[in-house]
Amino acid sequence: MMASTPSEPTYTREELEAMTKDALYDIATDMDIAGRSSMTKAQLVDAILDAQGGA
């Protein structure tokens, strides 16, 4: 099943790129993305998109 949990918001690349790195880090923490502490802003954007099923 590929359905995402309705309680989790989904973001577009444009929305993520408009956020601060701190905001992206908070989202990555909520999504339990491994390695987030050493990621750049661009890597956080990619990791969040991947974690929510791509976009």
C-alpha cells in the first residue's frame, strides 16, 4: 500500500525550498530522516520529498 498517512502534511519542492534550513530540519526530525544533522538545505529538501513518496 502506497497511501500516506493523512495526518502527515505533504510539501512540494517549491514550498520546501522557501523554508529555512531550521524549518526543514524540524520536518526531517518529525519524519525521522536518518543523517539529517549533516545534510545541507538542498539535501534536506530531497530527503523530505523522498520520505513522503517523491514529488
